Amino acid sequence: MQILKNFSRKLLKHKYLCQPKVYSLYYSTVKDADREKELPLAAGYQPRRVEEAYWEREAHQANLPKSGSNRCKRGTYRMLLPPPNVTGSLHLGHALMATVQDVIARQRQHLGYEVDWVPGTDHAGIATQVVVERTISAAQGKTRQDLGRTAFLDEVWRWKAEKGAGIVEDLRKLGCSLNWDRQYFTMDEQQARAVNVAFERLFDEGLIQRRNSLVNWSTSLRSAISDIEVDVMDIKEPVEVPVPGYEHNILFGRIFDFAYRVVDGEAQEDGSPEEIVVSTTRPETILGDVAVAVHPLDPRYAKYRNLEEVKLKHPFRQDTIPLVFDIAVDQEFGTGAVKITPAHDKFDFELATRHKLEPRQVFSETGHVVETYPEFKGKARFDVRDLIVSRLEDMELLRQVRSHSMQLPFCSRSKDVIEYMIVPQWFLKCKDLARDALSELHSGRLQIQPVSFETEWERWLQDCRDWCISRQLWWGHQVPAYQVTDCQGSSHWVAALDEKAARAKAIKLMGNEDFVLTRDPDVLDTWFSSSLLPFSVAGWPEESYKERYPLDLMQTGHDILFFWVARMMMMGLKLTGEAPFQRILLNGIVCDAQGRKMSKSLGNIVAPQQVVQGASLESLKAGLQQSCDAGIIKPAELKTSTAGMTKMFPKGIQECGTDALRFTLLSHNIKSHFISFDVNACYTNKLFLNKIWQALRFTMGSAKNLGVTLHDFETLNGVHLGMWDRWIIGRLAETLTVCRDSYNTYNFHLATAALKTFFYQNLCDIYLETTKSAIATRTASAYIHVGTLTACLSWGLQALAPFTPFVASELLHHVPANIELKLSEYQDTKLEDEVKEIVNICQSVRQVKSRNEISKRHKPRLSLFAQNAQSEDVLRGHLHQIQVLTRCEGVELELLDENSKISKKLNFFSTAGPLCSFGLKIGDGSEVPAEKREEMVQANVKKLKKLVNELQRYRLRLDNEAFQMIADKEVKIHFENKVGFWQYF
């Protein structure tokens, strides 16, 4: 025991920049345990009890005196958690981002940084207003208009208080080490001031202007919406789709051909008037047509190219419209002639602008025909479609109706079909702002991971259009703009922080006080306030914001790279003169185990706490029913959601715990476009953590039996370790190297995979098993084995801690924090390859045993046949470990030669790699059937062929001059060792 006890019991000085935090008080999962009689660690890993103990320790630690005098200072590391919407509870996408950032935060804290990671929640204008409206409708049978603006906003604030508190609680339960003292809400007083100041400055500089322009319009919300809130439905054939406001479904997926008659045109051979047939998927907008457009090179319309003008008679108006030529027209669409309705179509709006055509509005903000068209006024847009088609048929202008594939845009919030509308809105000019944001990337100051999204950054910003920043909602930051109307009815706009300041600006603008001042009732786009967050949460516009700005990392989902991240860059550069961050890390979208996006219709939406705590199928269904009763989901969605949930989780969801959830989320490559989350994999990781738990219990029990404690082990330096001891420490060294590198590259899945391989396979399934007999018999090597296990658990758990803080915190209290260990001395490639071959032999033996259902009762004995003398020497050094890992009664070793009588001695025989072949003899006298023996022969032939091919491949690689020039030293040694093992085969 003295060989381990270089027990100076000295503290390790100057070895690490920062020592891990050690609690003064310890609260165990085993309450009131008699530590003289049993281990101070529960018999098994129970996530709920472990997490409760963790929070108990945290609460007591928070009450201890703060002593920061000895804390190292490496500066501040700043991050901002993307604020979850207060529309509901935390979802798995939020859990992924929070876990990624928490792992980064914990790793930075370990390196000595003071991490300033800011939490908050987002008011989510449209999303929150919609869900609250549904809830009020379900509970009270009223609309927001029935309540009035003030009463409705009171309801929303109550909703925000409840849901916001739930989100914060969920983040805390995830173990997020956020700076809660700096928690914000995007409509709190500080954020409101920042939003108003930003709007005023941009308005005064001429970057924000009000104008009529085409926007995405939701007729049910009566508001403009952003592009990110527009979803697209791919329609391949005619299909009925439910649309809000209609009692019946609406048929989409058809194209209509109808004729425009040419004014003063030539009569056709059959006497019919000359006409141009146009194709459209929206006959209801014919009322607003201002032209028909064709491609100038379309031969079908070549006769009209040289005419001064071509007029077409409008079928429902007493006027004519022109035929225009434009290269943007798709000749393959329908007849090649398209109607132009600039007031309700993006393509048409741009074409009309080029040809100076005035738009004509057809629909009101509610989606009904305006009074300009008396025949159809007041009709809903999709009801009037059938009426217009019928009238065209009556006028003998309808030529054909046929199936047509199309993309139908609809509002992701209200599920209403988007109506493009020209309405007065506030716009932010983005051209110069986008240019500056793009230069950050081109100069190399900005780094984006994955790098493939640099192309997306360029694509969005090179063609960045003006941003519509106003919304016709009640919930949100009211636009700080005031309309100044004089006695003649002329109006102007001023921007100000309040009405008093606005009146002062108006007086200066008008030169008198004879005017009416009215504040715009609209609110700002949620993304406008979000784009200010990196500096607004730091205190901007006060100068003190510079102390907490910029961020060191911006991490979020790739789906909002433009809508949020690029806009933060634009606004940060413009309003502070400095980029808000220089590094962006983007994660993928969390999907279910089948790779499907999570949705109500599939019933595959899972909340993080349902995975953590577990949930019965009945409780999952009850949650859906509760959402339906509250008006959050519709009855039709309830039916499909319940069916999908029942199919996905027929037995409910097993309790996994927070650590298993975190570990599972980061077991995926977060930079992949989609991340498939499997609840079953999460439960498997819970079992993995229990494996580590049991390994520590074994180590603690072993130390107790040897009369020592784990904290007696301070160093392994100078200790003569056995081959397998050195091997497992070498595996630890490699694992820690992978973990370190994964932090630098954000490839956390490589770290979790390395940790799982180390703990599960290398430490528990292999090394620990080989130590049991020595520990049981209390040999001299037993102390070394326990010391080695302790070192591996201590350093391994510290590497695991950022991913699984709860269980790691619990277990680390039972092992010494920093056992002295020069890891570089144990990285031995030759030893690694040798043990790997031994492990492969053991796996081959166990496969044969499993395939032939050989168990302990058969008392199997293993015979190894070395291929040559060198192989025999290698194998002889590992016979004990081979016997343990193969679970055989005994192991014999001999050299394979012509005198070996394998077939007569053994029941089973197989090859096991370049070192040896092996045979098994079972002690109960059972005979092997002939078919089994033939099966073994064929399997051995196949293995032999594979081994020969591998040896040839390795030799060819080593003989290749290019390989010798390019390959690094470690790779060369690995190949040489392989050939060295196999060259006598």
C-alpha cells in the first residue's frame, strides 16, 4: 500500500489555473446512512433523488459567505440565451440550445472565466396574442374586440406571468447556470426604452419610413406578418383545405384558363372575337387585374410585339387593360399569358412597378371584396371565387379548369391562407445595414459554424430588402410614432419617446400648435425588439452597456439565422458601432426518432419535463385534452394528436432524468440540419449513468475492504502500474483529449461518444472486471487497481460534469478532486493495439458462446492456439484477463502446428484475429450437431479471408511513398503495429 502512499497529503499547488469548486457542506442521496456499516451512496442511480440533493447543496452553498479573493481571473465570457416565447412551456429545441450553452458555460467556468450568461423570455407578439385569443374564446366565448384593448392586454399580461414563470422553472430544472440577476423580458421597462430610442434614432436618420407596400397579410389576425411566420403547403393535386372563417373547406390545386378579348382585334375564322387566354390559380383576383403579361420571345404572341399598344377588355369593369411584355414571365406556366394583380401578388407587384401600373385593391383587411365592385362587395374572397368562375362561364370566357400543382402560403399562427395586401406600414431600409453585416464575414472578423451557413449569410444579405417592422396587433411595443395633422388635413409623422417630446418635435416641424397629434396604434415586429438584445440587455442606450458588450458567442437555431442573428448584427453595428458578436454557432432542428418535425398533427411533441420525470400515456392524453379545452389546439387537432401520441408512446414515457436528457441531446451532432431525438435512447443513457454509479460503489466497497478510503489516493506518479492499469489510463488520456478538442470545435457528440466508450466499455465492461479477483483476494496489486479506478472515475467524472452536472456533482463528492497523474506518459499506441487485439479475441469467444447458447453451467474451457511464438508470448501475458472477460472455467495456450489435434479435442473452433485461433470444450459432454460444425467451418473461412485482405491492405499502405510522406507519426506506428502482429499469420 505504501507504493500508492506517496502520501505527503500536500495540496496541489500551481498545477491548475483554477481548482474545481468544493462544497463546504455535503448533502447525500442516502439520508442518515450509517457509514460504518454501509456505503454513503445509494444502491442505484435515482435521478429525482440525485437532483433534489443537488438543489439542496446549491441552496446551502448560496447562503455561504462569498470568498472570491483566491479566484483566478481570466476575464468575462458572455452569452445570451435565445429567449423562449411566453406562448407556452419549454420545448426540446429550447432544451437543446440551453444545454449546449450550459456545457460551454461550465467548461469556461472551469477554465477560470467569469461567465455572464443572460436569460430572458420573449413577448412573441403574434404567437402570444393568437393563443390568448383562443383561450379567451374557449373560456369566455369572447373576442379581443369584445374585451377592448386594455382589458385584453391585462389578460395577456396574466398569461405572460404564468407561462414566463414556468419557462424559468424549466430552465432551472435543466441545470442551466444562467445569471438570473440579469433576467429580462422583451417588454420590460429597460427593453421598452431601448426599442423606442432605437426607433427614434433610425427614424430621424431617415432609415425608417412609412409607405404603402405589399406585405404578407393574415385576414383573421388583420395584421401583417413576417416571412418566418409564413409556412408553405405543397399541393400536388386538388385538395380541400380548412380555412379560418369558412364553415366549409376550400378547394385548392386547380388552374383556370379564361379569355381576355382584344379591343379592335381581328375576327377569327369561326367568327369569334380575337382573344388572349390567360392562366391563373386565383380567379377571385380578376377584379383587380391591371394588365396581362407575356414573355417578349414567346412565339405565340409575336404578332403583338410591334404594335404600339394592345388593349384588352376587362370582363367585370367598364375599362380596358394593356398587354405588356416582360422577361420575368414564365412561358411554361399555363398558356404563357398571365394576369397582373399587383395589389395581391408579389410577382405582379414587382412587374407592375417596372411598368408603372397602378394597383387596384380587391379585398379589405378582413378578406372581403371592397365596395368598388358592387356585384361582389362584401363577399368573402374564397366564396367570390366560385361566383366569378360561374360568371366567366356565363360570359363564355371560361376555357378550361384543370389540376395544377402549387404552393399555398399560410400563416403558421392562425392557419389562415396568406393574402398579399398593399397597406401603409413602417419599413426599415436595410441595404446599407446589410452591406456592413456582410463585410464582417468577408473581413474574417465574423465566424459562422457550420461554415456552410456562410453562404446563407451572403444569400440573405446580398439581396436584403426593406424590412416591414410594423404589425396591426395589440400585444407588443407600440410604435413610438405620432401623426401630426394640420387644419387643412395634411399630415406628417414624428418619432419620440413620449407624447410630450412628440409635441415639441411637431411644433418645431409645423411652426405652430394648430394640429392634432395621434399616436400610431400599431406595434413593432417582435424581431425588431429581439434584434437589439445583445446591447439592450447590457443597458443600452446608457453608456454603461459597454461594460457588458459585445457577446463572445451567439448560439441559436439555424432556422433564424437571417430573421434574428443577421438583424442583430445589422442593428448592433448601426447603433453601437461594434459587432454584437464575432462567433456564431448554429444548431439543427430537433425532430422525433423517425426524423419528422414535431407537430400537433403527428402527436410527437414531447416536453423536456415529460422525458425527465416520465409520463404515462393517460397523462399525455390528458395534457392534450387540457390544451384543447383551453383553445390552444382545435378538436380536429386533438384527435390526430392523440392518435399520434398513442402510436409513438403506447406505454408512456419512462423516467429518464435531466442528466440523461442533456447527454442524449448532445450525443447528436448539433450542427446537423436535423436532430432526431429518441426517448428510448434517452432511457438507455439513464442506464449508462447507473453503470458509472455502480462502478463507483464497487470502487468504494473495494477500498473499504482494503482498509483505505478513496481520498487516501493523491497521486499515481512513481507507482509501478500493471499493463492493464496503464492501458485504462491511456484510454482516459485519449478521452480527455477528445473532450478538450470537442469544446474548441463544438463537436460535443464526439465528447459524449468518447465518454460513453470510456466508461461503459473500457472502464466498466473490461478493466473493472479484470480487477475483481485481485481485489477479492487482497493482493498487492489490489491497491493499485483501486487507485487506478479512483483516478479514472475522478478525472472521467470531471470531464462528464458539464454534460451531466447532477449525477457528476453527486459522485465527485466521493472521490478526490485532483489525483496527480501525468497522462502523457500512458499514451502507448503499441499497448493500445495489443489490448485491443486481446479484447477482440474475447469478443469472438463470447460471440461463439452466445451463438451456441453456452452458459456457465456448461463449464466451458478455452483453448488458444497461437499463430507463432511471438503471438504466444503476447497471449501469455493476458491469460488471466482473457479468462475473466470470456467467462470460461480455464484457459490453455499452445502453439498452433501440425501436431495440434484440434478437431478431436474441442466442441467448437473458430479464428479470432491475427494472434490466434481458439476452441471451446464444454464440460457436460454435449455433442455438436453436424450442421453446427459445418456452419463454424464456413464462418472460419470467411474470417480467414477477411484477415488476409486486411493484412494486404495495411502492407500496401505502408509501402506507399505518398502515405509515408503525408501520414503523421501516430498513424504510421498504428499501421506498423498491425502488420507486426499479423506478419507471421
